[in-house]
Amino acid sequence: MLISQNAVAQTFPVQLDGRIIEFWNEQSGDVTLRLSVNGPCGSANFSIQHSVPSFQGMTAAMLTAAASSKTVRLQLSGCNGSYNIVDHGAVLF
């Protein structure tokens, strides 16, 4: 078995702050945010999965944050490859 020297065990949930640089909709219905910081999964890509109960409200809040250049605080529940999975989030005013 080959394990990367950079692999670090991560305990979730994890919370982090950053600014949204890009915001796009995936064909799956999920929303992907690219933030100004990398998350624990190894990239700056953060996925809001459409199955999350607060999907519509959270997506609206993140779009508002992106449009107004506000910092967001995201709570992460895990990884999907290098994508950080968002459980919930807030806009910091």
C-alpha cells in the first residue's frame, strides 16, 4: 500500500473562513464554491450538496456573500476526493 507523505488524518467537523472567488452549479445539482483558502481536503473547492436540508438558503447566502465580497464561515463535514463538503455556513458582515 502506498500512502502519501503529506497525508494527514483530519477530524471533522472543521470550520474555516474565506472569501468566495468562484461560484458555479454542477450538473448534479450541487453548488461548488472556490474560496481564497484551501480546506483540509487539499483544495480550495467547497461543495454544497443539493441533498443538504438547508441547500436553498445556504446557496442564497453564499451567492449574496460572493456578490458583496463578504467573508464566509463554513463548517465542513468531510471530503469527496479533494472537494471539501460543506455542512452549513454563514456570511460575516
